[in-house]
Amino acid sequence: MNSLYARAWYSKALAFLNLKNQIGAEKNFEKALEAFDAVLAVNPEDSVAWQYRGNILRYLDRPEEALQAFEKALDLDPDNIPARYLKGLTFGYLNLTEQALEAFNGVLGRDEKHIGALYYSGLALKQLTRDEEALEAFTRAAEFNPENSKAWYYRGVILSAFGRNEEALEAYGKTLKLEPLHSGAWEGEAKAYLALSRRREALRTCAKALELEPASAAAWETQGRILKGMGKKEEALSAFEKSLILEPGNTTNRLERGRLLGQLGRPLEALDSFESVLELDNSIIEAKVGKGKALLVLGRYQESLDAFRKVLEPEPLSSEGWKGIGNCFLAMRRPHEALQAYEKALSSGTENCGILSGLGEVYYTLGDYSKALESFEEALRLDSENLFAWNGRGNAFYKLGRYGEALEAYETLLELDYESLPARYNRGVTFSQLKHQDTDFEEVLGNRLQTAFIKYLELSGRLPEGEIGGESWKYRGFAFAELGDYSEALKAFENATINGSESSFPRVCKGITLLCLKNYEKALETFEDAEKDLCAAVESEKVIKSGKYKEPGSLIPDELNFILEILLNAKGLTLDALSRYQEALTAFEGARKLSDAENIACSGKGLVFAHCGEWGKALKAFDRILTHDPKNTQASVMKAFALIRLQEFDKAISVLEELTTDEINSDLPSCLLGFACFRLEDFERALKAYRKAIDINPKNSHARNGLSELYFRLGDSRGALKELEASIAEAPENSFSRNLKGRVELEEQACEEALESFRRALALDSEDQRLLLWDVYARYMYAEASFEENSARFRHMLLAAAGKLEKAAIWQRSEDNELKAYALYFLGLFYCRAHYFRKAADRLNECLSLDPPAEVKKPADLLLINLRTGPLKPTWWKWWLDAKTNHLLKKLSFWLIFLIIFGLLLSHPAALSLPIISWPAVYINHLFSLTGNISWPVYGREYMVFILFLVFILLLPGFRQGRPSEEELEPLTPPYPDLDIPESIIEEFGEKLKKSLFSPEPMEESVSKLGDF
């Protein structure tokens, strides 16, 4: 009876408890406890009463007393399953998991299908991390009681932990079928979907979990991880921040927040987040690593290095710590120390993509490109989507000259990151190299090069101008320079100089840009300023000791020498452009001493010697280049050009024949070969060479002009005109083409067309004296063919041609006596035909005084003789008194003869009777009478004969033969302009040297990218 009464109070207490009336339940449990105490006072051996008493004590939160009661019940009846089960629950409440599990196992030993014991033993096993046994327990609990949603839920949790996410989803599904508002199951589903990369479903289920339980920090954390996996970093960051509002002490979520901030390019906030983790728990290695990475991105390299060193204090073999130290040393330009750090990171046995990428970058910095390539490829084996490794792989291929493979690497990088600035820029640099190597695809590669650089400039220019760093400005300058936009390049390099931590190289690039803009004085000033700074840096201890790091941005000696070499080469080209050749040679010699290759310095010296006309020295300079680099096509071409200028055509041909093989697809060597063969009158080989040059490059106007000259020499005027039309279409500004066309048209007697061609040629190059001679010669030939000789129009045209020559004053200014002689000859000819005989004779006399070549002297002599024996034949008295030669002798002789005749006549006695002359006759007679030598009566006849003889001598010049020379006057044409050997290659060579000074290197990815958050 007492037992029934006690159970009634117990049941009533449970009813109040179910109604969530805690106070009522507690009062009734107290009464039930008193009742059971009364029962046990009567019958202390009642095992069931002890069981009830223990359970009441458990409800009253008196677990220790409850355990004593359960022990008493089990002592009385070891098979009391409810008492043993409740004992297990009490142990669980006291967090005595192992004792609880022992109790539940005791239950299951007596009743293996006990649902409660199976479920709670599963929880105990899970808490003891005995997950496989826990899974078996939950599976059996769910099997025996399919309606137990919690068993299904925990089964799903453990299956997720085992990575059996498909089965976990099934378990969570059954949980939600039984309990649709189970937020934990929704969250579990989200985690399982996330593990299966079914992120959209994961996001949907996580949103349902948060709808049911918006205050769940774990659900917000899960949503953050899902959004992070979907690449929605801003939203993921927001989710983690909401989780931290609910659970501020969650260091894991703080770490995730820091990593996301780092990935979003907010390193300062990331640094704050990692430091807040360390404030909560200073032993978390991941936080120390994250702090080091954030400091690295912020450029605070020494602080970053210190942070990573702290990582090594508790874990001396930490691969992350050594990797971070390697990254810092690499950023601080200490590659040898970085190499040691990366090797220690790898020695831990951890193969990490970031470590291998950093190792590759170290080898790249040290110039060991083969090892760099191996490291980058090993990194990509571990992570095929690592952007840093793909860019490094492309750069290594570029340095090894494997440009096609480099392009493939950059293309892959663009597929992974469409807006990758290094990939865009490096594609352009690679196309630039390929363009210089393969003239067949020059236009196609040029278009792709432009597209690559334009896209790079578009992407890199999206930031506000004030936020673009010095390195970015430098690369923008290179891109503008490659596009030929030197004005924009100049602005970019000026900004790089202002914003960069190291301004020497951008300043040198600024000078090179000014050089390309032909602003030579300002370029030279820039180079001299930069040279002072570089020389000071070379002498500074911080760069002499390559192992000693002083400050970020400082240069190591090899880099300084490289920059100084470029500077001196650029300075040399600038001085050459300013015609300060000796100083230019000094600059190039300084650059040569700094370089192992010497190519640019020797090329610059060769260019200076070429400008000075010292072709022998130029030849030695180009030979020196070929000694170090026998396959240098440009140097070989310039060597051949120098040999041609030295008239050593055979040697030039031997050099050029090596360059005109099928392997070297260049038109210029073939063009020069054609010229050299033409000069040796080997017309067949010349024809073949010119045609090959045109086949390679149909736009080569020089080759077409050479072929035209050859056709003209061989009498094929039609073929010559055809080639000339094509040449003029390609190069309308080429004066040689116009002149040659005029000569061909003149040969074909198309005088008007020839006049127009010569006029255009002269308009294109008014300084070329040969062109002027051909222009006036064409006018003469046109007048001969079109007008009668004595017509006014004929004379007018000749005088106009002569006036043109007189105004140009070639014969006064020219230092070339040959050209001066030709000009004077033509002036004499034109004046003669226009009946200006005196002027004609003057010009011909001047011509002959220059000791002209035989082809000019002979016709000038003949023409002058004809003038003197024809229109300019003098009277007898002018011959004596106005002689052009022996003037004094003739004049003295004339007056002597005249005085003798006059004296003899006055000595005659009859002269004394003549008026007027009688007085001088008296004096003469008196004079002769004193001497007694004159006797007219005796010698009168002899005196008259002598007088007549003297008169005959005086009149003799008037009786000379006045017939012109019968020798035919050979027609004389002006000297031909120099055959169109492309003289412009000197300037083109100089321009290539200027552009090569930019030496745009592939863009390296920022070292901070190695510290991937």
C-alpha cells in the first residue's frame, strides 16, 4: 500500500515536469521521496524502491545520492535493468563517460535490444572518440527504433566525420522526416553537401538551419565555409563575423575571418584578426603564421620575419614557419638565405606547393632557370591551379628561350585567372620576342602583342592613379614603350620614380624613353643624374655586402651592375645622337666592362664608328660580337654592311651567304647579298638574291629597287618600271626609287614623266646633289626633244635649269670635287646652248681647274675649245691687249713691236714735212742721226720689208684658223645616285638598340602571393 502511494506522488511529479511546472514537480518529487523513504524503512531490501528513490534524487539534481541509491538497488538485484540504465544516465550527467558506458554495457549485456542503452552508449562512445563503435550503437538504436530521430541524427554526424557523406545525408534525411524542425539535422545536411561540393544545396539547407536557429554560431560558421567555397568571400566574411558576435571566443572562426580578410586584400584588418586570436590563445600556430603572412603583404618584412621565427620556437621543424621565413628573405632580396629556409621547410618531409613555388622563384632570381622550371613543375603537380607556379613556369620557359611553351603557361594562367596582370603583361613580352625572331609572322604577332599590352594597361589602370604602386607604373611604362607610345611611357616611368622604393631603374627607363623621343639633351641629363646615384650606391656598404640586408628595396650588386650597364649603353647612344662620339665610345667601353655578353656595348661602338665613317673599326666591333655570339644575325648583317662600305664585296658575300639559308628567314641579308653581287657584276646571283629578299618580304622596297637597277642595267625597262611601281607603293618617300624611275623613263624617251619623277625625287631629298643634277639634266633633255634649238622656249628652259644650279650653288658649297665638276660642266653646257658664251667659258674654266675625272674633263675641254674657236674667237688687238693667258707678256710684246714700227716710220725724212707728227719726227731723226744707224736712202727697201713683217706679226692673231674641233662631243650624263643599299639599316640598327635597352623582363608574381591565406 505504501509503495503504491509513493508511486502516485512520483507519477504526479512527472506530470508536473511534463507540463514544465518545475516548482510543482519539485514539491511532488519531495513528497514522493518521503514516501519511498517510508517504504524502504519498512522494507530496505526492496530493489525497485531504491531504483525509484535514485531516479527521484536524479530529478532533484542530487546525482551523488542518486548513484548510491542505484548501487543499493543493484546490490539487491544485479539484474535490475532500469536501475543500471538510470545509473548510466547519472554518470553521464556527471560527465563520467567511461562509468556511464560501463553501466550502459551492463544493460546491453542483459538486454541487447535496449533502445535507450544503445542510444546513450553511442553518445558515450562518441564522446570518447570511439566513433566506429558509436556508429554501430546508433545504427542498432535506429534499427530497433526507426522513430528515434536523435539516433538517426547522431548516426549522420559520425558518418560525416568518416567522410561517408552520402550515407550521412540519408541519415539526416530520416531525422528531418521524423523531426522537420531539427536545426542540427539541417546544419548537418549542409556540412555533408559542402563536403560533397554540392554547395548550392549546402547553402539552401544551411539557410533553413539558420531560419530555425538564427542564434546558432555553428550554423553561421557553416554558412561562412559554404560561401567561401563558392568564392563569395565578402558574404563568407559577413557570416563568420555573425558567428563571432554569438561566440566571440571562437578562435577557429577568428582565424577564418583573418584568412578571408587576407584573401580580400585587406591585410591590415587580417593582421588585427590574427592578433586578436593570439590574445585569446598565444599558442595557436596558425594565428602566428597568419600574422606573418599579413605583415609580409604589408611590406613589413622584418616584423614578418620575426613572426615566423616565433612559429619555430615551439615547433623548430614547422614547414609553415620555414616557408614563411623563406618568403621574407626572398622579398628582402636575400635569395641564398631564402634557399636555405625553403630547403629546411622541405626537409620536414612536407611537400607544399607554396614552398616549391618559392624555391622556384629563388632559383629564378639566382639565374638557374632549369632548376626553377623543375621546382615550378613540381609545385604544379601538387596544385595544378597554383597561379604563382604557373607564372613562374612561364617565366622560366621565357628565360630558357622556349617562348612557345611560355605562352602556353601564360594562357593556362589566364584560364585560371582572366584578370591576371602578370599573364597579360608576360604574353605581350613573349610576343615581342617572337616578333623579333620570326619575320614571317611579324604582323600577326604584332597584333597579338598590341592586344596583350592594351588589355594589361586596361586592367592595371582600373585603380585610381594614386593607388598604383611604383612597380606597376614601371611595367605600365614598359607596356606603353612596346606599343610605341613613348609619351605615355614617359609619364609612367616618372610616376614609377616618384612612387617606387627603388627609383634608379625607373629613372634609367625614363632616360631611355626620352632618347626614343629624340629629346637627347634631357635624356643625357637624366642619365647623368641616375649615374651619380648608382655610383654612390655601388660604393655603399649596404650593397657591397650582398648578404647584409639594410632596407626594403635596396639592390644587390648584380642588379646594380645590370642597371648601370643599361644606363651606360643608353648614355652612349645618346652621346652618339649628339655627335659626341668620343664620349659615346667611353660610355660603351664602361658598359662592356660590366657585361659578360658585351653585345649591346660592342654594337653601340660599331654604330659610333659607322657614323664616323671608320668602317674598319666598326668591322672589328661587330666581329667581337660574333666571337661571343656567332648566331647574332643583326651583328652579321652589320658586319657585311661594313665590308660593303669597305668595298670588300667578296668577304661580304661569304658572310651574307651564311645568313641567307632557309633556317634564317630574313630579307635584309638577301638584299645586301644582291647588292654585293651586283657590284661584282655577278648579275645572276644578284637577281636570285633580290628575288629571295622580295619573296621573304614583299614590302622590302630596297630589294625591289636593286632588282629594278639590275633590270635597267640589263635593258629590261618594262621589268624595271614594274618593280619600281611596287617599290614606290610600299615606300613613297624613297627618293632613289623616284630617281631610278625617272632615268628609266628618260631612257624610254618619256621626258615629261621623267621630269615629274626627278622633281618628286628632289622634293623628297633636296640635299642630295646627284638628284639635282639629274633634275636639271632631264630639263635639258626635255628642251632638246621638245623645242627648236634657237627658239625662245628652248633658251628659257635651259636658263631656268642653269638658274636652278646657280641658286643651289652646288659648285660653291660642295666638298665633292666630282659633283662640283659635273655641276660646272652642265652650267657651261646650258649657257653655251643658250648663247651665253662668256658665262659658259667661265664655268668650263672653273670645271677644268678642279682636275675633274676623265669622263668630265674630255667633254669640258672640247666644249671650251669650240667656244674659243667659235663664238668667243677674239679680235687681233684683244688677243694682244686682253689676253686670258700670258696677259703681261703679250701686252709688252704688242707695245714693243708697235714702238719699233712707229719709230722706223718717223725716222723717214718725209715725216719731217708732215703736219702734227713733224715734231716727234724731228726728235726721232735727231736721235737716230746721233747713233748713225738709220739710212733710208741706202736701206729703205729693207726697212719697209721689216716694217711689213712686224705689222704681219701684229695682225697674225686675226688670221688664225677659226674652225672648231672636229672631234664629236660625247653626251655626258650626271653620276648615278648610290645604288639603293639600305643605308637606313644604320639608323634602324640604332633604333633597335634603343628599344632593346628597355629589356622588358617577364613580370614576377608578388612574393606576398606565396603567403597564401
